Amino acid sequence: MTGFRFNENLPFVKKEARGVWYEDGQFIHAKYASDTAAFGEILKWQLQPNPQKKEKKDDSFRVKCIYNPAFLSSSEDMIVWLGHASFFIRIGDITLLTDPCLTDLPLIPRLVPPPCSISAISDINYLLMSHGHRDHFDEKVIRQLIEQNPAMTFLLPLEISKLLGSKRRSVLFQEAAWWQRFAVKDDLEITFLPAKHWNRRYLHDLNRQLWGSFWIKYRGISIYFGGDSAYDTHFSEIREVMGEPDICLLPIGAYRPSFIMKTAHMNPAEAVQAFGDLGGKVMIPMHYGTYDLSDEPLGEPLQLLREFEDIGRFKGTLNALAVGEVLSLETTKS
């Protein structure tokens, strides 16, 4: 099927939006479908020496983890970073999880433990998945969460439900195109938005599933979850349509070498620019320190972000959470 794909049961929030173009089994967009690195570029990356090899070896940075399972039973409105792009969010009596990747990746260990036992995560209302890459879509954890949260609804990009395999028939899910609003509980709004990225899990499934970001709004507070994205004009576009978010969860790591990473990830300077484009009030950095995915030292992304803050390039408040640290939303409500 060739043409614009979207969910006919969900409304668009942007007047001219028509869905995302789908052709020859792939989602295609002139600006926000990232080019994947060619085999030759990947080979070049693997064969050339890392110019930051010594810096990386000498870097002792580790993300701090606060083992804090009590947040799961609290009634407070909050955001808790679980590491990488995984967040626990409670607003009102509604609980959400984003990209729950909580275990080792194939050949890549997790460097910081989650702040609670995976077996303790229950009573989740909505699970938000930005895309299907293995550092965001953790099949083992998702299967466990399905068993522990039988009433949980997946909020997904188009076609991602196919990655649930046999579980797809037994779970609740909605899929959306960019600029579509999910059907969720009263007083809660969740909208699926663009990101500049791509999707693949195997050799021959490039961009068969969509990717994106999320806007979460509940009464007086709005949260933007950026998923995984390179820098582009979609951040300004999101601000024009959705307004200015109170809290931005934005990726800052896995950006070197730039000839491989620049079309899929942001470096800290670009993350600062994206935060400014969005007009956000508070930025919580993510996608750094949990897995070693690229050439830069583990501590460099946060170090650079703090330097930008020190010299006044940061417009708003930087709140770099420890894993397991609770950010109360009471102090951030408009």
C-alpha cells in the first residue's frame, strides 16, 4: 500500500497533517526520516581509531542510582528517571512508562541498575514507545510488564504493535501517525509527534515501523518526551502547534562520530538549541550514561550541558536527575 498512513480512529491536532508517507514497505519523510549509515561508513567507524580513546578510558563518570522502589506506591505527581530513555510518570491517578529498556542490550551491558525491581512495576496505565530500536524496545522487559499489568494500554507509532509478536492479540494498544492524539482518560491528552530518526531491528525491516515523540498534557502541566532524535526544525514546528512545554525530556548522548550519528542523535549543543526551540521551562537530559553506545566519554554529554548552562546559553532550568530521583510535579505546574 502506497500513500499517507494514519489511524482513522484518532484525530489530528495539526490542520494540514495527513499522516506519514508509506511506500514499498517503508515510512518515508523528506526531512524526518534519517539516512542510515552506509556499510562503508560503519566499517570506517569500526576500523579507525577513536580520537577520544584516552579520554574515554580515563573517564570515571557513572550515572548515580538511588535505589528507591517507594516511588511506585507513592500518590505524588512525579517524574522518575529509570535510565536511558525510560521514565516513570505519575499525573493524577494515572501512571505512564516511556521506552522501558531496563536490562542489558545484546553485547552491551547496562552500566547503572534500575532504581527498583522490574517485578515491582505494576498498575501502569499507559506504556509509551517512541520506536523499535533495541535500546528503547526491550522485548524481555515488555513481556514481563504485560504479565504484571494486564490492563495497560500501549501507545505506539504506526506498525510497532507487530513487534509485540504473539502478545499483540492479548494486549490493548493504539497506534498513531505524527500529529495524532490518542484516545486516553479524561483530563489527559497524549499526542504523537515527529522526531528525526529511523527504525530497524533486523537486516531487512528498515523503517517498516514509524518512530516519533510524545506530548503529555494533564490539567495544568505539559511534558514533552523527545524519544530519540537528531536536531531539525520539528522542534520549532511542535512549539507552533502544541505551545511551550513545562518539562522537556531530551536526549543528549551517543553523538560521536558525527558522520555516523548526526542524522539520528543530538549532541549537547543541539539539545540546548532544541530546548530553546521548544520554549521549555525545565529540561531533563536522558539517553546518556546508561549504555556505552558511541565514541564520546560517558561523562562528556552532561559535562558539556553544564558548561552551556554556566555561560548562559541555557534558557530555562536544567535538572539532571539521578536514576531513581523523584522530581515532584507540584512545583512545576503552571
